[in-house]
Amino acid sequence: MPSLQGKLSVERMCTLTQVSRAGFYRWLQRKQPGVEETAVRAGIQEVAVEHHRRYGYRRITAELRHRGMIVNHKRVLRMMQEDNLLAVRRRKFVSTTDSRHPFEVFLNLAQRMELTAPNQLWVADLTYIRLQQEFVYMAVVLDAFSRRVVGWALNRSLRSAVAVDALQQAMDTRKPLPGLVHHSDRGVQYASQDYIQLLQRHGATCSMSRTGNPYDNARCESFLKTLKQEEIYCREYRDLDDLRLHSNAFIDEYYNRRRLHSALGYVSPDAFEQAASQCGGPAARISFLRHEEIYPDDLRP
């Protein structure tokens, strides 16, 4: 039974064996109620401590199932509430974008891309981080297919250098082929000459969000929210070097390699990319609006 976990849900297995889900859990608890209850509670505590209370009950449920335990997310939530192990959540994410600049802006290509592999679409964004005595800024670049952070940088200045450093790291690490689409907001850092020239030298195509529409860059916004809730707001950093040290541990060692991602079927970005590389697939596609959607007034009688 445990070997099937991850392939078949408890609900599906109960359906196939014509057993009610409630009856299955009653049987499981009657079999060894004390031992089984203790094992589940110990597993929850182990995962919660291992991930520094960053995981909510759904990710802990998924992790326990990966380890061969048959658990229900409602039961995990109840135990986490009883043991005060709910994930730490503080503050709201604040975005900073200045699109009042004379530089060229580009068509939004990311909105209609159908991704099939890594290095087809990258998304980028900026955020600020408050230290004990100053504010600093972080730029990140994500692979939209796997949600993996492929480049990031820290700087005391919000000028284009911090975004350029993050992109340069991504280019050096991934070495994408020409044809990559890079998507960002219309901030001055991403429209600057230095940034655009770096993209063009590597054969990348620029894409930018519509004015006042943050949903076009939702993947990167989601990562920055995760970064702040699970790392930044849980610590007080001494200085920029201390922040850089912990950011490296969170992004490169934890988020990319170990953290289960709900949008990826509760696997890590690394594992998702490895699975995709074994399966292969067609190239990315871009779908465009139909004529009647572009020019609705022309078609009215």
C-alpha cells in the first residue's frame, strides 16, 4: 500500500477497492491507534522542524506521502494546530516599480506562451529588504516552466546594476539558446540600455507586462512573496553580507532543491526539471488573438 502513495490518492484507492474513505481511516486507527498516531505526529514535527516552519499543512501532507505515510490533509492540519506548528506568516508583500521613463517598452509575449521545457521563458522582478540600519534591493530571475531561481543579486542601490547582475548570473549558469523570451514589468531597470543589450547579446526576446497589471508576472511575484514569508520576515539580518549568506542558503540550497512546489505537483524545481528532461517534448508555442478579438468594432454591423 505505501508504495502506491504518490501514484494513487487515498480517495482513488478507496474507490477501486469499494471501501469508504472514512471506513479506511477507522480501520487504520483501530489497527494500531497509539503507534500510528504517534508516528504521524512525529513525522509532522520532523518535517516542520526540517523546513523551519515554512511548510503549511498541504506541503507537509505531500511530504509525508512522499515518505510513504498515508495521511489526510485535514488530519495533518488538526495535529499542527494542536502542536502549534502552523507555518509562520507575517506582513504583506510590497512591490516597487517605476515605469516613468523614456526607454522603449515591449509587447507582452509571456501571456500566451505554452511552455514545454526549461529556458523557454524567464520572468524577472525586484523587491526591497529592510535590514537593521538600511534598505537593500534584490533582483531575481525565474524559469517560468519550473519556477527555479536561475539568477539573483543584492545591491544597496535600486539602479539597473542589481537587475543586470541577476540576469548575468542567470546567463552564465544556464547558457540558454537563442530564442529565450524574457518577461518583466516596465520598470526602468528592465528597460535600461544595459539590460536590453545583455538580453540581445544572448539572442533573447524582450516581453513586458501591461501597464498596471501585475498578474502578467505572477510567477515571480509568488516567489518573492514566498521568500519574504519563509525567510526574510523570520530573521533579523546584521548587514548585507549576512543577508546574502542566508539568501544563498534559502534560494540555492533549499528552494530550488528541496522545497515542494504546489504548482509543480508538490515536487521541487530541480526534480521537476529532471523529470521534464527525461520526457522531452515539443517546442514552446505562442497563440495570438483572433481578428475579431483585436478589432471588435470593425465586425459590428
